[in-house]
Amino acid sequence: MFYIKLLLIYLFFSTILLSTDFNLSINPTKIELNLTHNSVTNIHLMNNGNKTVKLLPYFETPIEFQNNSLELMLECFPKFIMLKPQEEKIIKLVFKNKGNILKKNESYKSYIIFKELPNDSKSILNKDIIIFNEIGIGITGQN
């Protein structure tokens, strides 16, 4: 039992130390779309840290909204993001209304997730535990 507690304490502090390198600012923190027409939304990303951050954006829908997902109507440009220290980039979120897919008087919800990727494979091999962070923004709309 002592060893399990010691392991949990080690994992907790390792998580804190490894996660402190993820210094990403995102604006806006929530996106509300008008689902009646196509639109483009700017997402501002800023790397506040002192290391380069590589991000992979992808879309995900909560289980309770699987029937009302926006994933098929959303695109993100660029498809891969690299932010140098103190660098800011604007990401384009494109909504394309695909016709009769959307039901009237329904709420839709999805997330855009920015997943951190490793900078190099050597750093992964030299560490016992490594944590890759993910941060998401809610995307909602009413039709």
C-alpha cells in the first residue's frame, strides 16, 4: 500500500512538471455558429512558453450530441500547427452548411480539439512518463 501511494505521488508531481510546458492561449474559448449560412471564424493561438509547440486540430462530438454533430460540416486550416515561443497564429474554422442535413429547431454541438504532438522522438524515448496535452473549444449552433 505504501508503494502505491508513493507511485501516485510520483505520478502526480511528474504530471505537474511535464504539463507546465503547455502554455497555449486560445481566443475565443467558445464558438457559436449561425447554421443558416456558411461562415469562417478566426481562432487566435499564442504560444506563451519557451518551447516550440506542435498541434494537431481535430473535431469531436459529445455522446449526447452524436445525432446532432457538426463534424461533417467543419474544417480547420491549417491542418497542422507549429508555434514557436511567443508566436501567435490565426486558425480558420470553416463551417459549410451541407443542405438538408440540419434539422429545424435542433441544437448542435461539437468540439475542436488541439492535441499537442511531440517535438522529436528522442525526447519521448528518454523519459519515463510523458504527457501530451489537449485543449478543446466548444462549437455550438441552433437551427
